[in-house]
Amino acid sequence: MTLKLDCPGSIVPHKGKMLLLSRIIKFNLEEQTLCAEYDITENCIFYNPVIKGVPAYAGFEFIAQAVSALCGIRGLMSGEEPKIGYILSVSSMQIDINFFQAGSTVQINVKESGCMDQVYNFEGAIFLEGKKVLEGKLTVIEAGSNKAP
């Protein structure tokens, strides 16, 4: 199966301004990991013109979409359509910067750390210029429909 790694919109249910991944760099289904990038621009739904960037707390949504991409790839590899998921909790979030400046590119790394039924735990981190600037844990549930609300 061929995946267009520069077109994450084909494996996550988000579109337009709500799509917060620019490209998938790599993934490993055996280790349940994925690395993606997002180019911070004025077109981001979270962009704030006062700070000329995106508040760092929006990083949890970047991580959530990287999780969605990993689950979408896993589904496609087993012949399923990508499903939507819902964030149940965000925990252990540590943020070392105030915002992501427009024009920068962030790297998002996620790893599945546990699963029970359709509830998954993930660890995520965001890097800016090679330095970890945000990390946290997400608990998500995968829904049956592939349509985002």
C-alpha cells in the first residue's frame, strides 16, 4: 500500500484550517510511533496576530492529530477507513515556550503507550529547532464514524 506522506489529510479526518499536520516524516507500526511536521503559518486556526504565532498550549492538538495520523495509517494498513477519535484527557503537559512563531516548523513525535478496547494512551513531544519544547500524555477513544464533527 502506498501512502502519500506529504498529504496527511488523506489519513486524518480534519480538513482546511483544522488540519494541523504538514507532512508525515516517518512511522513504525511495530513500535507504534510516528513523527510529523507542522509549518506554523497565519492560516493556522490557532494563529494569534498579536503574538504573530500560535500559543504553545495548542500543541496538544498537534499531538492529537499526529495520534490520529498513526491510527489512520494503522487502519489503512488493515483495510479500514480512518476513524475519528476524541480526546478523553490531556495530562503531564509540560510547555517550555509561550508560542510557536509564524514561519517556524515544529516536529511532533508520538508513541502509543497502552491500549484497552478502543481507548488508547499516547506520549507526545514537540520539538522546535531540535529542542523539546512541549511534552505530554493523551488518552483518546476511537469512534466508529470517519466524519469529523
